[in-house]
Amino acid sequence: MAVTENKLMKTSDLFVKCLENEGVSLCFGVPGEENLDFLESLRGSKIQIILTRHEQAAGFMAATVGRLTGHPGVCLTTLGPGATNLATSAAFAQLGGMPMMMITGQKPIRDSKQ
């Protein structure tokens, strides 16, 4: 945890501050238990979260924001299949030269029962 103004800061808080510093105003995505800390940090920020029903839609929306504004569009997914659902929108953004940031959850490997 980082320390700012004599207050402990979670990594997700620092990540959201960095996104704000880059001018991000929207984040599209699907909430899940893996990204709850990030969503909680977004709740206290200027960045608006737009919930989608599918990760691919979030990816296309983020790519379109990148295309229209020139600043990276941000999308958020859960781990595993949620992350793979971004493949088509990632290809779309890459082929169109659209700046896009994809954030996905991660499960600790050591604690995994799988």
C-alpha cells in the first residue's frame, strides 16, 4: 500500500488516480468478485462506470471512445472467460488504431483450489 497525506492507499486507489490523471472519464464493464476493490475505488472518483451485459460490448464501447476522443477507452472484465470475451473488440481496436485499455481480474494462484 502506498502512503499519501499520512493515509494508506490501496493499489486500486492509486490505479484509479493514474487513470484520472490521464483524463479517463468513462469505464465500461462487468462487475465481479475479482474486481470489487477496483470498483470501490471507482466509486469515490470522477470516473463513471457504465455497466454492460457482456464484456465484448464493453470492449467495443471502450474502443469507440478511444476512436472518438483520441484518449484510451477503458473496459473492465472478470477473469477467465470474461477476459477472453474481449478478444474480438481488442482486434477491432488494434486494426482501427483505437487506443484502448483492458482491465481484467486476477485470482491468486497460491490460494486457488483448482
